[in-house]
Amino acid sequence: MDKYSQSGLHQSWQIGDLPWQAFDADKISPDLLAIVKAAALVEYNAEDYATYLANIFSQDEGFCEDIRQWAVEEKQHGEALGAWAMRADTAFDFATASARYKAGYRINIDAKTSIRGSEAGELIARCIVETGTSSYYTVMGNATEEPVLKALCQRITADELRHYKLFFGHLQTYIAREKIGRLKRLAIGLGRVQESEDDELAFAYYAANAPLDAVYDRASYTSAYMARAYPLYRAGNIERVVAMVFRACGITLSTFWRKAITAVATLIMKIKLRRVQMHAAATI
Ligand SMILES: [Fe+2]
Ligand SMILES: [Fe+2]
């Protein structure tokens, strides 16, 4: 049954709705399991982002209400992915891994202004994150034949696309107020894309998968994560990402430019994948 917040955002599913009775241990891929565990930790950490966003947008009560509901949904993504991972790997303890992640990776929840320089900049960055997550769960769902994970990815993907729309909608209000140009917006957007190689995902991969005595190293765990995630993407997935990223920056691409930029992005991903596969093979 759908649940609606005061703002109209809906939480359309519960963990108990998933087809757990159809769980099939024979269809678990170890590589997918490793990145599902990492994703669970990042999603579950959404409360810190909600605190950060609520500080920045404290004057906008309507948006703060949306942020609270958004955090509930993101946290549920973490709980559901964690529950699936524990079913798939009985040695995995989601609570312990989550505590390990939180102990080593913190965002600045005391900030009162956006690290992006403005509220609009913050919302562009949020749109980029939701672009990334919606595409990630799309490719994960396509890659697995395990029925529960497939169903879960479909539900999360729908949520992430709705989150993109939520932040994009609020972005229009702040863009009208701040009037920042498209080039500046593009710089913020592409900057956030680049940040996907920062510690957040690499450290989550480490916290979820590395032995307790392993020492964290960003390059090694970025490689380990990318080597498992990048091969899941097809040209159509990348094209969608390109369109959504540019749209968040106020640019609607023609078919020619969308295809051209997709070709470049695909090439960059292939080069990075080649590099990280060599690195991962050498180190992990
Ligand atoms: Fe999420
Ligand atoms: Fe989201």
C-alpha cells in the first residue's frame, strides 16, 4: 500500500513486499554481491546527507519536508540491499559493516552553506547523484537473474528517478533566483560526476568487503569497485546518463550531441576499466 507524506512524496514499497520466497542462491554473482554490499552502506548513510541538506535549505520548509521523506526512502534502499546481501552471504553483517563505514567516512554535517557554492549548485549535484544511482540500479537489475535482487533494483530505480525529478523541480526555483549560467552549471555537474571516484564508494567497498585487518587504499578499492560496476553499463545506459546530466545543467542535447558525448563517455569508461582491471588484478 502506498504511503504519502504531507508533501505528496510517496513511499511506494516496503522490504516485506519483495518476493523473498523466490530467492535463488544459485543465481548470485559474487561480483554483484560485493557491489551490492557497498551500495547498501552508502544508501544507509543518507541521514547524514539529509542533515547537511536541511542545514543548507533551512529557510525552505517545504523542501525540508521533502528531504526528510527522501532520506527515509534512501535509508530503506540501504536496509533492503543489506537484507538481501545478508541472505546471499550469511557471513555478512550489515550492522557491523555499516558501523565500519560510518567510523571511517563522514561528510561535514555542520556546514551551513553548500560546498557547491550555492543552493542551485547543491541541487545540480543532487541531480547528478540521482542520475548515477538510477542508472546503477538499472544496470544491476539487468545484470542479475536472482529474482529478489532484480525486483529490488526495479523498485530502487523507480525511486531514484523520482528523486531526480524532485531535486530537478526544486532546482528550477533556485536557478531562477540565482541566475547561474549554463557553463557554470556544467562545471558543477561534471565536477560531481568526477567525485564518484572519491572515497565515498571506494571506502564503502572496503568497509563491506575487505578483511578487518586490511588497510584502506583509495586507488585499490576504487579499482576493485569499478572493475565490477563498469562492465554492467551498455551504450543505452550511458546515453541516458549523458542526457540526464546535461539536462540538470540546463542543456537539452540534440540527438547528434547526445550520441557524440555518449561515444566519448563510453570510451573514457573503457579506458578507465582497462586501467582498473589491471590494477585490481595486481593488488586485490
Ligand atoms: Fe537510493
Ligand atoms: Fe535517491
